[in-house]
Amino acid sequence: MVSRLLMHVGPSLSNFNVLSSANATNIGFASPEFNEAMKSSLEGVRYVMGADESYTPFILPCSGTGAMESTVSFLKKGSRVLIVSNGVFGDRWEKILSRYPVEFRILKANPGSAVSVDQVVAELRTTHYDAVTLTHVETSTGVRIPLKSMVAAVRPFVNLVIVDGVASVGGEKLNMSEWKIDVCLTASQKALGAQAGAGIVVASEHAVSMLKEESISGYLLDLRNWLPIMGEFLKGRGGYFATPPVGTVFSVRSSIDLIRTETIERRVERHKICAEAFRNGIKAMGLEMVAGEGVRSNTVSGVYLKEIDTGRFLQECMANGVEFAAGVHPLIKDRYFRVGHMGWVEPSHIIKAIDTIAKSAISLGAHLNRADGEKAVLETFEGKVPCF
Amino acid sequence: MVSRLLMHVGPSLSNFNVLSSANATNIGFASPEFNEAMKSSLEGVRYVMGADESYTPFILPCSGTGAMESTVSFLKKGSRVLIVSNGVFGDRWEKILSRYPVEFRILKANPGSAVSVDQVVAELRTTHYDAVTLTHVETSTGVRIPLKSMVAAVRPFVNLVIVDGVASVGGEKLNMSEWKIDVCLTASQKALGAQAGAGIVVASEHAVSMLKEESISGYLLDLRNWLPIMGEFLKGRGGYFATPPVGTVFSVRSSIDLIRTETIERRVERHKICAEAFRNGIKAMGLEMVAGEGVRSNTVSGVYLKEIDTGRFLQECMANGVEFAAGVHPLIKDRYFRVGHMGWVEPSHIIKAIDTIAKSAISLGAHLNRADGEKAVLETFEGKVPCF
Amino acid sequence: MVSRLLMHVGPSLSNFNVLSSANATNIGFASPEFNEAMKSSLEGVRYVMGADESYTPFILPCSGTGAMESTVSFLKKGSRVLIVSNGVFGDRWEKILSRYPVEFRILKANPGSAVSVDQVVAELRTTHYDAVTLTHVETSTGVRIPLKSMVAAVRPFVNLVIVDGVASVGGEKLNMSEWKIDVCLTASQKALGAQAGAGIVVASEHAVSMLKEESISGYLLDLRNWLPIMGEFLKGRGGYFATPPVGTVFSVRSSIDLIRTETIERRVERHKICAEAFRNGIKAMGLEMVAGEGVRSNTVSGVYLKEIDTGRFLQECMANGVEFAAGVHPLIKDRYFRVGHMGWVEPSHIIKAIDTIAKSAISLGAHLNRADGEKAVLETFEGKVPCF
Amino acid sequence: MVSRLLMHVGPSLSNFNVLSSANATNIGFASPEFNEAMKSSLEGVRYVMGADESYTPFILPCSGTGAMESTVSFLKKGSRVLIVSNGVFGDRWEKILSRYPVEFRILKANPGSAVSVDQVVAELRTTHYDAVTLTHVETSTGVRIPLKSMVAAVRPFVNLVIVDGVASVGGEKLNMSEWKIDVCLTASQKALGAQAGAGIVVASEHAVSMLKEESISGYLLDLRNWLPIMGEFLKGRGGYFATPPVGTVFSVRSSIDLIRTETIERRVERHKICAEAFRNGIKAMGLEMVAGEGVRSNTVSGVYLKEIDTGRFLQECMANGVEFAAGVHPLIKDRYFRVGHMGWVEPSHIIKAIDTIAKSAISLGAHLNRADGEKAVLETFEGKVPCF
């Protein structure tokens, strides 16, 4: 157990130094140490998202779902939102928005596919929307959208472009400033590789200006309450609205320090090569990806199983030393499983993942080509060596 | 810095074993280990609150404020709520409820005082309310209400009695079952002494039955979404609605294990003696408590300063090795500071707190009787020795 | 178990930050970080022993017994040594020296007593000795000698004064430079409060000059082998003779950092008050110290039990949450037990120790006055508050 | 720094769970927990060395050199020892034995070569020896001897076969019982992968019977002193001769637990494949191994550099994130460096090592074929996947 590998979709692959940074036994949130850690983390998430200093970062005591919900702070009564959904977490916007006095429509794709830029533009041409929500990487299937071109296409039509980067920030290319993204949100425990416990939002000046309107949000997640606090932290001072997840913030800071050392460019490249190696291994073994060609992410892979039961398969993998994640997309739930290859992912993780999938599935009766899978993984890494 | 003492009001005094339990680098939320930790934590918070098995516990990815807000799940459109407020965190109910379609009235006390049972009953006699919110210990001043008699008095008038136990659970006597409390909420980092990051709610069968009504809550904090998940964890299985604060849960479990070993009765007694020693020291030095006689808590003390600036005083204390908390009650904000003596508090902490307060204040020009303060602390502990 | 208190005579009371500094997963002994930690630790042990820069410190991969044995490096074939022994660890010099081609005589005291300065001087007047060994604090009984006057008295007669400071360094007053001590040795896990694993020796220029003679020592513990290495580390560079206890050195460095912050003067004072409080508690309960009046140490106390079995008593204490040490002096072995109150000792430890002794002994049938014991402890601390 | 890789020859690659097991803040060496950890560790080192229950294991507070020196406990005055040395650590036997009243002769090999079985047998045929010392893997060059056949060949001639397994135990095949080895010693921080601080010796019944003779050893390292203590620990009880390295023992126990889970056979296989991949990478890049064909170990590799300065090269590697070890063999010292690939080594470490060597050497002007090196590593791992 102590040597089990965590390749769930979040929390995912961990770095002990990052996690143990959370053990601040004697440092409270009014200390200079916490002020410093918060400032460093806030500036760091801006760095990771490619957001310049005009953007305001927020670190909140909640999960990624909480970060999503906090973005209703940018809307007002009657705002019209177009939700572009490629799966469960795209659909989650619908569930969230249905609790607030806004109007919305949702465009959906089949599992493994992405709503196309054209489909979105077509909708925007015919109907006015104030905001659009885009899921950079859909955690339920591993589908990634071409975010840059999508944002470029939708930008002229809407006041606010909101990106769910929960499964992408820290592992996918992203540039809020250049791509003109208003709001991007994520969580601490995914590709940032820190401890679970913090929801993270970065907002443009324009988005922040919307916070001056009458709020429709709840209380804890009303960004208006947090705006002055984050401003203080950015200036190196402290502040209080509700208790921050102190330990998690120290962990985020430690993660950011490592990311800065690696550089975000090399980190994304590392994720890319690892993901490619994983997919090549899967294909060579004779399995199929849930996400279609061209929309596969660096961070999460959905993989169809055949011949065997996914529940028993996941238990077998756990017994063989890797924790993967179950499928959650309602249409294909029982036919696939998910793998997180993000955060502190490195080649040995991919090698072990492929080997464990092969070994576990074969032991349950599946017919997989284990040797070909391994070979394909290793060939992908040849000459690339994306270690950090 | 490494030996600084944290006596802020939350996170407060820590236990390294409890904090470091959070470092689960290779255990995801779908693992048997997490299922076990969650079950153990859920049963444990029930134990700490004196709630029998008919009560449903919830552990949520949010702060104590989030736990407060989640209780709107028990209300419906038009519900009438009486808020009994003795300070900033009582007033917080007003701010939370104003975001939801409910009606409320608030009864307020002067800083250091508590709204009396008679005042509350008088209001309930004249006006109908569906629910009443009570703050067991008001973190902004350290005022504690006589919860048992207050609940007994209000119980006949309302459908739901909601108790904010953020600053009391784990350090004050509390028995949800016997005292007929419907809902009690707290946070991981206060008297439970675990890592910050989890909001905790325990609800009676009756309260849970209210969750069947049309919800007015947001999404992340809608207890309806969490109810089946918590049910699964209580059965030793797992479930997912939004990512739980995995590390924090391991820390809560570890804290609960220690509390069970100490027993909640002895833990409350330990808090009581430590608080008494602290107050005796404060008085003997010539300082005054914010909370009046008879309404002083075991867990938080507000202390008036005189002659010197509170900001400089807190910095001086920090330099002398203790982090206390600033005052926050708007009417007296600049005249007092707060001390958390909870969680893993023991006599040496009180001794050091009193000594640091004396030393720091005197160095800034205050006239305090240091020796009398220390003597009073030690005399209080004589023959009691509330170590754990 | 997780909250058990360790008041054994070594390892003794721990500080988690000090211990966890040992977790250097990715730093080898050829790294700049290790060079820095070693330099800082070497300078630190000099500081703690009151040794100026003319002294050479050694940190060795062995226990305190190993540090004792390493001092034969300063002797040569036929050297005559006078051993002044007040118990088991004084006698240990005899066992060590009997393995080497030297001559020695041993002066012994009854358990609880110390060989007097006069006895030692009388012996030195009649017989020539090259070296004398003195045990500052005798771990088997807690007896402390008046080191300063003893050294002053023996100094004129011998070439080398060797002090076993295993149970004193970090908790007792000691000034090698002023008191003209040639060699003083200790171990990492006693009053320095670091992890067990390092033997420590500090030697004067004069002593180091003796290392040029033909060696009679073994190999690992031959200080000749270590002399150039330590010289390199003191210059901020590295070196290798045998693998150093890397983690333990990081722990020593962390301990030294805290000691420097506290200052050795205040640290000794803290030990002194804690020891006094302990003894007052023991006496008030009706128990007797092994060490006689005037020769009681700050760091270790031997306590006679009566009416009950010491083995069962120690088990009962363990069950009640404190690990003490068994008696080891052969003449009184079954009649007493030992308590370490050193390193990170603070008042709460003493309070808990006395309470646990009382509770455990009474539960086994002893007649002790628990309340008086506690009262005496607390009165000792009044107005002193030696917290760090 | 936090993400630097430690591929020194010891301490080497670490596992955080193993290292952090050492943080036993509240557990002394007289506790049931320590007794259990010691028993488990003692049984574990027997398991790792393939020693049946008739063998006695010792865990000592010293380094590997101390473990070597402790084996003089098995000799007596005038014992004749044949030292078979393939480098610095073989020569170390000469330095150790020269401190004791024994006679010895040393057979030496050129750097990178091993004294052959025939050479040893030829010497044993002409001269009588009581004991022979064999270095399984020579840490100074990475040369490994064919231990099984060597022992079989020398066994008939001598009373005691002593094996230095410092750089082999836990990473090389070894079976004391089957191969009829009397004494094998190692250290905690090498292929066992635990914290530095413990010397380890395992001795056959026959060897232990030699401990009854008059001892020529020193005191701390006299196994006679430790024999009854280890006997007690093996029975689940405790004992004391000198302070054990408490934390290190907990770390060894944790390491042993993981080794048992992996099994020693799979662990050796993992080391073998990783070593092979490393060597293939080195060769493909155009570098040469110090150890000749047929005598290369699974655990340590010496590598000749050309064109560039080794000191600057090692600094560059450190800056690029890997700590390797300098050369130490006096004849070739400035022309090579050493790499530890042991303990928790896995493919990603080898990949990173090769990449760092290439990158660093090239940046200093060497002409290496980086891509070929990487390719060769990856091809070696194909279809083998020796993850744990």
C-alpha cells in the first residue's frame, strides 16, 4: 500500500515535498509566513495560466466545483450563458447555473467527442449570450478542446469567456492574456499536483469590473467578498474573510516553486510526451481511447475495456499497485475507466500504468498484447526523456 | 519561527501527528483507505457532538463559513429564521441568509454579552419562526451561550434548531441527542485540532427529512448532493459528488482517534481548566476579558488591552514566539485581541501565553503585573493537571 | 500511543521539527546542503560546550559509547588513566580501556554519591596519571559532579582532562575554554534533543596535538581518520572517511538552530527549573531521589520506588502515557527508575511526569501523596515560566 | 533542490515513506514499538541475505565501516586473514586489521578488475589462513565478484568466510545459507534504501561460536556485547548495551516491509535490469565503464570520463538535478565518477541519469551521443518493466 501509485484523476500523482509542505503546525493565517505563501501562490497560479499582472487570482476554501460555482459572481440576474459541454463536468455547469437566476443553453457532444468551434459559433450567431463556459479538458472522458481557436472564435460574441481548467491547468498549454480569456478556474489537486482543498480562479480586469454589479452568488463563494482580501495578499499583507485552507496553500506554494523551476513550458511538454506514450501503449495493447483522435488531453485518458468487468478490473489494478478512476459518463459508464497522468507524472509512471493495465486485464480474461504495449511506451520516450 | 506557538483562534494549537496524517501521497479518494478514514471521521464527529446513530454527519470541502451556508439546504423559500447573534459570526448568518429567499430577524447583544434566553423566548412568543440559529461560542469575542437551556427554551417554538459550533465542538460540552439539536456545524481546524479544509455538519433525522423539499441552496453546498455520498461512506463504501479534501479527512480521522482515546469528557474538562487558568492569569495581571462573567468560553478569549496599540502588541507577541489573533468586532476592534486555547491546548501553552502577553505588553509601555499573572495560572492548575 | 510522552534518558523529549529535519530524501553527503549542515552542526556543538574556535569538533557515526571509545585516540601505549566513576557509565570507561594497552585505576562512589574532589586529588598526588576521565552527569543515577571545581583541581596533575558529557551537554552549564577541559564528548539524542545516531567529540588544540602520536585506537573511531575531514567541513567544504549519519546531522543542525535562538544560557536555566520542579514534586509525594543532595543533575533523575515492583510500575506508566527508563545501577537496580527531563523539556512535561508517577504507583498499591506532588511542582514554576 | 535526484553510492535513492518512518518522536528504545521494529528488522535482514533462522543478525549504531570492523570479534590474537581486494573498500580491510593483533595478506586487482577465484585458491593452497574477506561489490569501482563460486572455492580452506555486502545486500543475489557464508555485513543506507546510521552483520551459528573466544575487538563494536541483546530482540523483548539508532531502525523496518512485499527476488531483478539499462546507455553514448565485462554490479557503476574535468562535471550534474559520486580509487581517481543505482531505483531514474550525464558532459565540451544513450536505455527496458 505504501508503494501504491495514485493515477486517479485527482488527487493524482503526488510529490512528497509538496504534500508535506502542508504541515505547518505553528503558523497561522495571520503570520508573515502565510502572507508570503499566499502571495507566492497567487502570483504562481497567474504564471501557470499565462495571466499577466492585470489579472486577479483567487484561492478559495473549496473544491474545483466550488471554483466553478464562484464564477456566478461575474453574472447578474438574467445573464444568458452558453454552456459548451463535452461530458459530465460540462454538464455540471447546467446543474450549477440552474440554482441561479440566469438563463442558459447547453450544447452537448457524444462521449469522446467535442462540440466543434463551428457549432458554437453557429449558436452564438443566432442567439445573444453574455457568457460562454468552455471546459478545457473534460475529466469524465479526457476530451480536450482546441482552446485557443475556440476562444478566438467565441470572443467577438460574448462579454465573458469562462474556462474550466480544472483538468488542464499545469499540464496543458494555456495563455489567458494572449488568448483573451476572462476567467479561468482550477483546483489544487489536479495538474498543479498540490494537496486537495483549494479552488482557484483567475479573472481579467474586465471580469473583475463585473463584480461591481449586484451579486447573485451565495456567500462563501461570492468573489466580491474575496476581492479585497486577495488584493491585500498580493501586496504582501494579510486579510480575512473566511478561514483559508492554510496547509493546502503552503502545499500550492511548494508546487508552484517546483513548477517555476521546471518552467511551465517544459512541464506541459512533459505531460504531452507522457500522455502520448500512454496512448501509444493503450493502442498497441489493443485497447481504445474514449476521446477521439485530435481531442485527447495531456492529463486524463478514458480507456474502453472489453471482455471484462470494469469494477473488478479496477480492484485488480488496486491490488497490483495502481489506483485508477472509474468511468462516470452516464452513457458509457460501465465500459471504460480513467487514468490521470498529470502533476508529477514521469515516464516510470506511464510504464507502470500500462504494465498494470495489461497484467490486471489479462488476469481477468481479457486478451491484450502486453509486450506490444510496453514497447510502444518505451519507443515514444526514445530521445525525449521528459524527466524533471 | 520553528518554535513559535500558534494560539490564533483557528487554525490553532496543532498536534504534529494529526497534521502529518494528511500526507497521503499515494492514496486517492476511491481507495479503501479513504473510505475507512471517511467512515471513521463521520462516526467520530457524531461522537464529539453527542449525536446518536440517527444523526447524519457530513464532511464538506469548505470552511466553517461554508458549513454555515450549507444549512440553507434545510430551509425553503419563505422560511422564517431567527438569528441570535452575539458578534461577528452571529451577524454572519444575516449576511448568508440575505443571499437566499428567506425571511429573518436578528437579535443582537453588546460586545461581550449574550442575547438572553428570555429575550429569545420573548421574540419567539410574538412572532412565528421556522428556524433559529444559535452561536455556541462567538469567535469574535469568546462569548458562550448556555446552549442546553437555550435549546430547551426555543425548542417548542421552532421546527429547526441550528447551532454554529465552529468554535465549540471538541472543546465544550455538547449533546445533540439529549439536548434535541437538529443541526450542528463546525470546521476541522478549531477545537477538533485537525488541518483546515473541511466544513462539518451533523443533522438529525428530522432535519434530514427537510432535505426532501425544494432546495434553495447553491450547488456545492447543497446537502442534498452529499446525502447519498455520506450514506455510502457510513456503510464503509465510497462515493463521489465533488472532490473531498482528502488530506484534511485523514487529519480529521487522526484527530478523532486521539479524541476517542482521551474521551470527549476529559477533553472538555482539559479545555475548561486551561481556559480558567488563562482567565485567572489575565485578571491577576490587571487586564479585562471582553466576555462578561458567566458567558466565557473554554476555547476563545477576547482580552481588552489598555495603554498600548493592539497592532504593535500582536507583532511583539509574534516576535516573542506566539501568534494570537486580532480583534474583529467592529465596535471594539482596536481595543482587544483574541486568544485560541483549544484543540491540543495544555498547561504549558497557557503559561507561555500569559508570560508572552505580559512581556510583550510591558515592553510596549503597559503596566501589568507579570508575576501575579503567572502565579494565578499555576494556582489554577494545582491538583488538576489536565494533561492528555 | 501517538500521544505518549517520551521521558526516557535518551532518546528523550523530542521536537518534531528537529526530528523531521532528518528526512533529506534527495540530499547526499557530497552536496552543498550537507556541507553546510555539517559546518553549522560542528560550530554549534562548540557553542553548546563553550568551546572557542581553537577547539576541533567531531561528529561521528556511532553512539555516545562510541564517542567515549574514540577518545583513546588521544592516548598512547602505556598511558595511565584515572577513571572517576559514580556509576554504570563511569564504570564503562574501565570496560573500554581494558580493551586497549593502557593502564588505569578507577575511583568509585556509592550509588547516588559522587567521588569527591578531595578523593581525586589525593589519588593524583600519590600516583602519576596522564589523563583523567570525569562523568559530568552519570546517566545511571542522575548524579552530577561539580565539574568546574573538579577540573580546576585535577588540571595541574594531568596532561588530559576528558569529560563524558553524554547526559549533560545542552542541559548543564559547561565551558570548555574557561574551565580548561581538553576533551568533552556527547551524543545527539540526549540534552541536544536531536535524533539518535551521532557521537560527538570536541577537543582542544592540545588534545588534537596528541593525535599525532602512534595510535592505539581502532579504525572507525580513530579520530586521526576524521581530523582532516572535520577540518574540511569547518571550512565549508566536504570530505569522506566513512559514511556520516546524514539524516542525523540534519537533525543536529536543526536542534542547534533552535538552541542558538533560545541561547544556551536560557536553555540550561530551563533545564534547571524543570529539574528542580521535578525533584520538589517527587519529594512532596513522599519518594526519594537516588542522587544525594548537592549532586543532582538538571537532566536525569533516579527515583527510588517503595512498596511496588519497578517493572510493573514502568509498564503502568507506559500504559498511562509516559515512557520512563528502568534502573541500571547493579547495586540498586530493582529499587529505582530513571526519568529524563532534557532536550525539549518544558513545565507541562514535568507536570505530566509527576502526575503519571503518582497515578501509576498508587494504582499498584503505593502510598503517595499525589496532590502534594502536583502542588510542589507548580509552586516551583511560579514566577519563573521557563518556556522556550 | 527539492527535486534533485540522489544517485550517490550511499545514501542513495530514497523512498519518503521509508525515511519518514524514522520520525518516532515519542517512542523510546524501551517501548514495545521499538522491540517490534527491531525484531522485524533483524528477521528482515536475515531474509534479505538469504540466511535461515540459525543465523544471528546484529544491528549496530555505526556505519558500514563499523560493521566491517565489528567482524574482528570473530578473530583471535594471531588469526591469519586473507584479504581479497578489488579496490578502496577491499583495501580498507587491511587498514582495519592493521589495528588488531592479527596477521593478514592482501591480494589486489587492477582498478576495474577482480582478483580471480584461481588466484585466491592458489594462495590458499600454499598458505594457511583462518579467514578470508571478500567484497561482494566494490563501491570504489562497481566491480562485483562471482560470490557463489568464490565462496565454494575458498570454503574448504578456511574456518571463516566473511563477506562485505555493503554495496550488494538488497540489490544482488545472495544466499548465506546455501552458499555457506559465515559472516555478511552491510549498512542501512545502500541497497536496503533506509536512512544512514546502522551497521548490519549477520553471522552463522559457527561464526557466533567463535565469539566465545578471547576477544581482540574494541568495545562498542565487540559483537560479544551485542549478542545477548540481539537474542532478546529476536524473542520480541528488549535490551540495552549502547543506544541504538532508534529512528534508523524504524526506517530499516519500513524498508524491510517494502522489500518483503516486492520480494527480494524481484528486487534483485529490478536492480539487474536498471543496471543493464544504465550500462547500455553509457556504452551507446560512447563512454566506458570502469568495471570490466563480467564483473559489473547491479548497484554501483564507475564510469570513465574523457575530455572534461570530473570535478566540474559533477558540479554541472548537481546543477542539472542529480547528485552522483566522485571517483575514489587512487590509481584512476581523477578520470572517473560513480553512480549508485540501488535501493528504490526504477527506470525513470536511469533515464534521467543518462540524460543528465549526457547533457552535463556535452555542455562542458565532451563529445557524447546523447540520443543513442537514451535509445539504448529504453530498449533495455522494453518488455521488462521492472517497476515495483
